[in-house]
Amino acid sequence: MRCVRRRRRTVLTRKGKFIMKRLGIIVILVGISTLVMTLIGAYAQSRNAPKPTPRTASGHELPNCPVGGQPINLAVSTATDDGPVFFCCSGCIKKFKADPKKLAGAVADQRKALAALPRVQVTCPVSGEPVKTDVFIRVKGNKVQFCCRNCRAKYEKDPAKYGTNLTNIYTYQMKCPVTGKPIDAQVSAEAPAGEIVFFCCKDCPDKFRMEPERFSPKLEEQGFRLDLATRKP
């Protein structure tokens, strides 16, 4: 009788352990499935959530491209008599030039928003060369700089001739991507795809050329997204 009882106890014990293992596996599977469903829900919610409007390091929102409707890239623009027009990508420039009048309202909205962004003059309205900070005049209360005294004299003699040039002589890049110091209009270099980048001193362009991927995030903070995948021929 004792042997029979021991056998029964052994069988019951084995069955209990088997059931507990099964229950443990079920609990683990339920936990895994719950975790997977939670992750899927979070991913779907993140995709459907509205993306925050890109801002510059100064906290200003970037206006939208008049063609694509997406936030602009300050490294992509085309010059017009009324000032530069900025786009989200280079493909939008061709579409804009095909019918600029159609997009006049969107361009006006963009310029209104850009008026709140800080900017700095980098080229002479007469020659297009880099400006010197100590050669300037005041035009309607605003300082206009020139590359030399000869250009300043030419402008003063016939300001109407160069009036339209005043809208295309600025950059919204305020800081050097290498040091973070204010840029010097006399010091600039081309990025791999041909974008013009300004620096604070003559030592920084070489550092930038050696490691553009390292310093490009500092430009992106200012609204300039460089095309590092493309190399200018």
C-alpha cells in the first residue's frame, strides 16, 4: 500500500510540475505578445503624430517651401530681383522657375517669416565680392557694406542701379560650424555639393573640408542642411 501511495504522489508531483511549466510558458508568451502589441501601438502613434516644425539654433521657426510645402533648407535657394527664395530641396527650384507668379503668395509668406530671422551681409551689392566691415554707408537707417571704397563711391553715385542687388547680399548663417564664433564674410568655402559655407577665420575651412560630416550638424542647427552624399563635379 505504501508503494502505491508513493507512486501516486510521484505521479501527482510530476503532473503538478508539468502544469506549472505550461502555465509559466503561457504567462511568458502572454507577456511577450503584450509587449509586442505595445511597441506596435507606440510606433503607429509616433508615425501619425505631427512632426515638430524645425527651428534654428536661435529658436526661430523655418518657413515653408513655396513649392513642396515643407520647411525650407536655407542652403537651397535661387536669387530674384525681389530677394532670394528658399526651398526644401533642389528639385523645387525648377518647378518654381516654371511659373513663379503662381507661387507669389507663398513666396510673400516666406519672406514675411524670414524677416524675423537674424542675418548678416556677406557680399558687396556692386561687385558681389566679400564685404569689409569698415567700408559702409547708411541706407534708410541700415548699414550697407562694400568690398572697397571704389564700390561705395559707385553706389553713392547711382544707388538705383544697384538697388535690386541689396536683397541678395545676406546669409542667415550667423556662426562658424567649426568654432561656433560669428562668421567673417571674408572667409568662405564650398561644401562637397557646392553650398557656400562661412567661417570665423582662415584656419576653419581646411578643418571643415577634412570632416564635413562632423561639422555639418552645427550648420543644420542654423537651418542649413548640406547634401553630403553629392559631390560637385
